[in-house]
Amino acid sequence: MSYLILCDSCTDFTDEMEKDPHFVRIPLTLHVGEEDIIDDETFDQASFLKKVAEYPDASKSSCPSPEKFMDYFEKADEIYIVTLSSHLSGSFNSAELAK
């Protein structure tokens, strides 16, 4: 039986989890002004915080789309999903819509 553990990008992986192909991080998108910043392995926190400090309005975030979760559903027999609380983010709802 194959399995994947899908997590939104708010999940902190250990070094061991980073190397394990069963763990997949699905990124949120951060919006600062007109710029969209993907919270993936290329994310530069210092650069992001500088942009937030320089931008006069509030920054925003958006959860992964249901399609981002669906991309993985046929890649394993069992899928486990870990997201932020549904009270804090739409990631859980996107995962629910995807199934």
C-alpha cells in the first residue's frame, strides 16, 4: 500500500521528513501589494519581511487550491492531510473540496 502525507506550508518538517518522499508540502501564497510570493523551498523569509515592512497596506495570504491537493490524490493508495486549523485558514476546506 502506498501513501502520502500532504501538508500545507505552515507545517514544519524535520530534516528526516524533508528527505522522505512520503511527505509533501503544498504551499500557501503570500500577497504583498501586487506581488505573489509562493511559500515553497525558494521562500526567503528575510526578503519577505522586508517587503512587508516597506508596503503600507496589510499583506494577505491564500490557501492552496483544491486542485493542488487533487494533483496528488492518484499518486498513492492512501492520503493523509495535515493543515492549519479550519478556523485560521482555508487549507482544510480546499483539501475537503478536493476529495
